[in-house]
Amino acid sequence: MDPIDEQITSTLSDEKPMSFEELLSKLSVSHNTLRLHLDAMAERGEIVKDKRPSKTRGRPRYFYFLTSSL
């Protein structure tokens, strides 16, 4: 597993869904790097990308959490 993927997995290991912004603040990677890794991990089924409606106007937020298989 890629070192950045390992960082993401360990950050999400407490089973609490985290938003992209929360993950970005906890990891020392760029916005684009995190986005690429999260999308790739979601495609492989390692994490779940959950779309939640915004409480205000604007785009919906995505939350990430580990699949039960990890």
C-alpha cells in the first residue's frame, strides 16, 4: 500500500466519517494529492465516499470512512 494511502487509512481507523476538509487538515499532503488518493481508494473499495446534502446553499459535502473489510 502507498504511504499516503496508509496515512489515510490510519486517520480513518477510528470509524468516524471525516469530511475532505478534516482529512486535509490532519494530513500533510496537497489538496490535489488527497483528492486523487481518496478517489482511487474509493474505486478500489478500500474506503466509502458518502455524499451528504449541504445544510446551506452550495455543493453537497462528501464524507469518507473505511469499508468493513479493512
